[in-house]
Amino acid sequence: MNTKDNQRTRLSKLLLKNALTDLMKTKESVSKISVRELCETAGLNRSTFYAHYNEPKDLLKEMEDEILASTKEHLEKIGAENDIGARKYILSFLKYIKDNDNTFRCLLIDSADPQFRTRFMQQTIVQFIENLDVSLPAKIEQYVYSYILNGSTGILIQWIRSDYECDENTVCNLLFAINNGALTNLNL
């Protein structure tokens, strides 16, 4: 396939994703969005949609998979670094969230797919455990990681809801302080 076709495909998919996130602001669920209105919002023909997807749920699934893959990539980098390097990648991830506001708002807050947040958190906790080099008693390990993950996700959701009222450095420092406190102040 030539470069022009690849660019056209990427542009078409981007327009469809943007249209889906826009429509999700007013629709209860992705099942309430028709291919016709999705294409009208994107300014594309239905044949363009059907060249890539069977239904709007397929588009949503692709968006979710992209966010999960990106999150995984950022967490792998964070886990491989010391605190200074990890902060750099967390800042990078926070900027990624901000740069992809519509997508994160749609998937984490507006609940385009109510099960996505669960998938996001499950994948993240598995990766978090794999990447974090901390020894915890086996009995409480899952509790501590669950606390950290739920708390961190809550901070991210609040940050998005507040329209990024705090800057990335403040949120990064908050995440580090709370999570470091959870890991270092255990007296069991």
C-alpha cells in the first residue's frame, strides 16, 4: 500500500474517532450511535467507515485498545527507571492524557464502555505489580496495589474533570507523594 493510502486511512480513522468522542458527549452509549450520524459528524462516506469497521462498537474497541497499549508502554518505561526517570515518564503520560483529552474523557469519565475502566485498571495493576520492585507480604500485596491504582485513577479522573486545573508537575508530585507514602509507611 502506498504512503498516500496509509495517510488517507490514518486521517479517516482519526476523523471517525473524533466524531465518536464528540457524539459520546450527547449519547447514552455507543449502541445509540448510528453509522450514518457517525459519518455525517466525521464528514466521511459510509463506505469509508465500512472499509475499516463493521459497527461503531468496533471503532470504540480500537480506541480502547490504543489507550491500553499506550498506557502499557508508559508504565513499562516508568517501571524501568529510578524515581527521577519515573517522574519523567509520568509527566509524559500526564501530557499524553491532556493531549488526548477527548478520548480519555470519553473512555474514563463519560463511560462510552462501562467495562473499559475496569479493563484499564486490571491491566494497569498487573503491569504495576510486574514493574514495581517492592517487597510486600503476599497477603496484603493485592490490597496495597489496588489502593494505589484506584487512588491514582481517581486523581487522574478528577484532574480531567477539573479541566486540568493543576499543572502536570503538581499532579505528578501528588501521585508520587501519596503512592510513596502508601508503600513506605506500612507497619505490619
